[in-house]
Amino acid sequence: MNTDRGDGIKSVVARTLFGDSFNQKTVGFGLEVDVAFDEVPNFPQNPEIHFGAARWGYGWVFPKKGCATIGIGGLYCKNPDLMSGFQDFLLQRCGHKPSGRIKGHFLPFGDYRAQPGENNILLVGDAAGLVDSITGEGIAFAMQSGEAAGFRRRPRYAKR
């Protein structure tokens, strides 16, 4: 998701190989904002999931130290006006529009590549569409696919 740490969903390598890094008709999109304690009525002690906050998606409130991350996400093609839905969700949950900066991210769930590479190039992690389709979490999949990409089986005839 964060392209300044790796190639990610907006992969230059995927774009070079396939013409597009992802298909907007099949990926997800999420919006979130960090909201200070004093801006959230009844500050949550536990994570909240709000089904129905987005089409083919959900809303969330995750308490952290000093703030809560409030977000909404779903399939991009099913939510052409996700910002309006997010504003409604914020009003419902907070009673007002919080002052924090809203961040948006494409989420590559729904757009994995059956053949995530070509010749000696292999896409991994978000660039290959390897994320959890429910949570959008991808770090574990990025690490596992990166490890698999680097693994080479020793030929049976190799001397030990």
C-alpha cells in the first residue's frame, strides 16, 4: 500500500510488464483519518467494525494510543462516491467532521495476478495483489511471497 517503502499497488514494475499496475474495476479503495480522543464521543475501548458502511466493504474504528483511526473501504467500482459515504460515516460515529487529515489508499484485493511475473521477474506483495480480502492486510503476504520468490530448490543431482 505504501509505495515509498516498496513498489506496492502502484507498481512501476507491474506497469512495465503488463501496461497497468492494477485494474480499478476490481480493486478496493479505503479512506481513513486519525481522530483525537476528545473528538470521538464515547471513545472506543475495543475495535469496531461497521458492516454496510460501504458497498462490498465496511467501516472501522480502531482505538490507538491518543487517537482512533476511523475508516471506510470497499470495492472501488461499487463505491464511486466513497468520500461522501465516509463523511456520512464520520458524522454518524463522531457527530461532526473531525479535524484530522483524510488519507486514501487503493487496496489490491480482488486483483491478484494468476501469473504475477514474466521471465525472471516476479511481483510480490501488493504489486501481485496478495492481500487479505477481508482486512486488506498485506505485510505478511509480502514477506511470504518475497521469501518464496527468493527460494530456489536445489537440483536433485547437485552435490552436497
